[in-house]
Amino acid sequence: MMRYRASKLDCDGCSLKPRCCPNAPARKILRSIHEGARDMARDIATTEAYVTSRRERKKIEMLFAHLKRILKLDRLRLRGPNGARDEFHLAATAQNLRKLAKLMPMPDPRPA
């Protein structure tokens, strides 16, 4: 933590002094050394690109949640990096096939 301390001359001329620091000659504020990074993150969070990114990330997270909850991929059964990759590819293929099935038009149930 860093301590910011205003100058007494600055505080004496300020109209907000009675509300800001009535019992002290000047204002003292504790500020984290990481506050600059937090300010930058807050500024980025207000941009249109961030809102779009957040919406896209939500879609991806929903896919992972579906893999874990519905397709029971909370635990990999195959060993090693190749087995994990293969198992994940199979689960992703199953998800893509479900999406593809939803995109295909339903056939007319009445015989011709």
C-alpha cells in the first residue's frame, strides 16, 4: 500500500474540505500499488470491444459447462496427453453434431 497525502495548501483552498477531512489538516488516502492496473482494467471494461468479448466468452463457457455436466466430461478417462486430446476431440465432435442436427430442417412427417 502507498499512502497519498495531499498538501495542506491544497486542502485549505478547497470548498469540499469540511466534508472531506474536517478533523485533519490535509487528506490522507491509502492506495494500492496495483491501483493503476485496476484503473486500466476499469477503463477497458467500458469499451464496446470488451462487451463483445464478454458475450463471446460466455458462449464458450456454456459449451464447456455442457461438456462437463451433460456429456460427463468432468473427468478424463484416457491417460496421457494424447488420450486426453482424443477424448476431448470426441466430446467436441459430439457437440458439433448436436449443433449440426439443430440446423438441419425437419422432414415433413406426412407421407407424399
